[in-house]
Amino acid sequence: KGVFGKMRIGINGLGRIGKHIFHLAKEDPDVEIVAINELHLDTTNWLYMLKYDTIYGKREVSLDNIRTSHCEHIDEVEWDCDIVVDCTGVHENVIRAKHISPKVVFTHCTDDIDFTMVLGVNEEQYRGERVISASICDATAIAPITKLIDDTYHITSGYVTTLHPWLSYQNIMDGSPASWGKPGETFYHYPLGRSAVNNMIPKPTSAMDEVYRVLKIPNIGSMSYRTPLQIVGSADITYYVNDKVTKDNLLKLLLEYEKNQTYKIIKNSSEPLVSTDYIGEEYSCINDLRWLNVIGDNLIKLVLWYDNEYGYSCNVMRQLKLL
């Protein structure tokens, strides 16, 4: 450990999630940032991007006592820390992470990982693996409440539709769909190349694939809409369950979980809110009780909200401390 027992972390990539990890670590007295690696060569622009944010506002920042580098790959950096948080989304770094000594937490999912963790689902199964995925914002929001329902009522089938804000690799105007995880490649899904600010774009989603990675419930389908919003995601969930359920019993279950949970995972709300009201929400998901329903005695309906940047990053920081 570092000075006074602080957890010493390195950040690989100062994109949207990397910036949040930076600010959360700076605000945490138990965490010390010792290194940042970012391909962009202008460190003055790093400070500018960290200081000003269109969504989250202005913050005072400094890179004092932090080693900076501009290496293309994660194994080319001299990290000298306890844990590296890879926020690049680049798959090649997962392969190369096997060759460095610190533990590495990736803020995306991949098959080439030692362990995928979702708090509220499988953190107790962690056995010291070194290359770890913190999953994705959708699975972080959906999996815990899905596990709670399955443990209690046993899900037999279902369908999930996510509504996800645009991401930085999308186009302002129509063009080719570019890949983030594999730079230089194009997506097969051509509609993702259409203007992100003018369209709702239906697309396949890995959300339930990543839920299944940590929670083996079959027969749940999914799709997604990429929405013309800059922040806050939502999930429209329908589950059929084997055991009889009532709305009152389901509501009691969810409220009890919120009251007794170890981490800030599920928050229940009945306020008449819209997407922007959830900006800066640190819980993994907010269960919108206005739309909670039970049809018959075995069909459950849920609507979840989640800040796909800040809320997800708060969850990553909780995982780092657990590790």
C-alpha cells in the first residue's frame, strides 16, 4: 500500500469513465492516483477535460505527483501501483494485461477475463483473480434486481429492453459505424453509423449476455435503443416467474433489500421524475415504483433508471475497495 495505507491506483484512458474514476479517487481519502496513461499527448488538454464537463459541471483539478504517459498499450506503462483501472474499452489491453504485475479492472466485458464482478450478485465468489471485469452499466443495474427476483420467485423467462444514451464513438451526422473496442474496424450493425443526435437507433445489446455471465438464468431476450440523449439509461423489464407473486409482496421485497443492502445498489423511488433527474445518482439502479406491476400471479414488470457514467463509476470504485 501507499502512504498511510492508501490504495494506489493507475488509470488507463481518460475517456468518460476514466474522468469519473479520476474525480472519485481524488475525493476519496483512502485512494491515491499514482499514474495515468492516455494516448492524447496534450496534458494541458487533459486538465481542461477534467476541469470542465458539459454534463457534470466544473471542478478544480491537479496532476501533481501523478506520473503521466502516452503509451498505446497497457503493458508498456510503468504502473507501480496496486490496481490499474483500464477505461479504454480496447480489447487488446485485456490480452496484454496478463503480462503486468498489478491487478487490472476493466470497465467493459470480454471473454478473455479471469473474473467478472457485479456487486449484489457474485462478489462473494471472488477468489483473488488478477484480471477482472467490472461488467457494464446495463448489467450492473439489471443483474442485482434480477437475482433478487429469481432467488425469491424463480424466473422462467423474460424480455429486457434498454434505452441507452449515445456514446462517443457514434456519429453526429450519418456515416460509417466505428468500433470502440477494436479501433479501425467498423461495426456490422450499420444503423449505429446514423446520426446519434437525431435518431433513436434500435440495436442488439450485450446487456443480458453480461447478466448471464454472472447470473445463469436462461430464456431472457433483449434489445436496445440508442437514444438521442447524452446521459442516463433505462431498462424496461418483463419477467415471468414460477412462484406466485403479488405486487404488495414484491414491493416489500424490494424495500427490504434497499434497507439492508451492503452497497448502494438498488434504490426505490416513486417520485414523478424524468431522465435528467437521475444525473449524478450513485446507486447502481433506481427502481421506478410508478411502473412496478404484477399481472396475474406470475408476470412482473419493472422500469429501472441508471446514470451510465457516474453511477457506474461509483460502482467500479466500490469494487476496487472490495478487491
